[in-house]
Amino acid sequence: QLQLVESGGGLVQPGGSLRLSCAASEVTLDSNAIGWFRQAPGKEREGVSCITKEGDVTNYADSVKGRFTISRDYAKNTIHLQMNSLKPEDTAVYHCAAVVQSWGRSGTQCYFVSKSLDWGQGTQVTVSS
């Protein structure tokens, strides 16, 4: 099964930026759509962003649209999540995982449905003044 390791989290002030990375361990990411999820204390896990295996279509939660950007570097076998204009409500543990990709009414799209049952440790993002 695809093994992913997240990094790049930390403590930042509101309005600051962080760049998260999701790297594969001994497995190429080319065959999978990848998504970022987050879970804050007392809240359900929610999808943040995802990108198709081809890297041509992205999806964002309304709460982060315009502030976050997901991208993939095939040469480095890495997925990135650039987070700008961070808000306190962005505070959460962030995880990456392979997600579902399919052709639907909106064309080819990735969805916030993980294909893995193992979320790993994730990386903590804390936004506070």
C-alpha cells in the first residue's frame, strides 16, 4: 500500500504562510490522486484539497479556496500544499492520502475520499497570535 510521510507543519501567526509536503516512501505517486485532510480538536476530519494523478485538476474546500494551493512535483515524487493567509481556524493535524478519482458530471475530478485506512501521524499546523 502507498506509504506517505507529511512534513512542514509548525506554529505561525495569523496571516502567515506554511508549505506542507507529502512524500512517498519507495512508491511513485504518479498512479494516484492525492488529497490533503485535516482534523482539529473536537471536529470531524475534513478534506482540504486534492489533485488528480495527472496533476491537471484540483479541488479545494470552500474554507481554503483562494488561500491554499496544491501542487505535485513528479521529479521529486512529492505533493505540496502552499498555505497562505492562515487563520486560527486552520489549526489542525494535516494528513495526506491517496484519494478517489473519477469521471463525473464535472468531468475528471478528485474527491475527498481516502483509499487508505492508515492516516499516520500527520503534521501539526498551529495558527495563533
